[in-house]
Amino acid sequence: EEEKEREVTPPPASPVPAVLTQKSPSPVPEPVQTVSKSAEEKAFLDLEDDLDNMELDDIDTTDINLDDELSD
């Protein structure tokens, strides 16, 4: 049984170069990065709009007690 487990488990050094060589010539990551960047920018813009529209009354400060933090 131990011999079978050793055969199934590949040495850790061998798959790493194979993965690196497969990814480097592939043109796929470039479009994926541009899509994620634009989606990320849109998310940040949406957050900025939310913060600009937020009123002080919308912020829940019931759990925040600065006096306790300062006394420590």
C-alpha cells in the first residue's frame, strides 16, 4: 500500500515548472486583468458615490465608545 501512495503522489518540484511554462506563453491572463481592473474601478466609483451620499445619521455609532479606548 505504501508503494502505491508514493507512485500516485508526484514529487513537489516537478509540477511547478510545468505550470509556469504553460502560463507564460498564454495570452489569456491579459484580458482577464483588464476586465478585473475595470470592474474594480467601477466598484470604487460606486463606493465613492455611496460615501458622498451618506448622511451622518446613516452611520451607526452605537458600539463605538471613544472614552473607553482613551482611558486604557
